[in-house]
Amino acid sequence: MNEPNEIIDDKAHIRHKLDFSDAEWITSTEEDDEPGVEVAFVDGYVGMRNGADPEGPVLVFTPEEWDAFVEGAKDGEFDEP
């Protein structure tokens, strides 16, 4: 049984199987000198990475997590105070 505050990696079973190396990355900005974040859709999952560090880590979201993230962004949940 999990501890109450234990973080569970619910994508551990799939993360190593997802191959983003040939993914079509969509950038969040049109500015070449400000790469922003990039997203890609692979095998029903959404990957997000730092456009300034394309060889860096990729965050993986389920479609439901991605929808919640997008709605939060639209609602200003992540805006600086």
C-alpha cells in the first residue's frame, strides 16, 4: 500500500517504450531566439520538453493530464502573481 504523500509514477510501465526521437515537435513560439516549450504526440501520449534543451528530459502526459494542464493554463492557474 502507498503512503499518503507518496508520489506514484503511473507511466513507469510505458515511459521507456515511448520513442520521441522521430517525433514532430510543435513549438510554443515563433521566435527563433526564444525556443520556449515544445510538445509532441506519440502513441497516445503527449511529450513536453524545453525547446532550448531538445536533448534534455521529456515530460510525459496522458491525454487526460494534458487536457487538465491546458485548462489550467487557460484559467491562469500557472500565471505569476
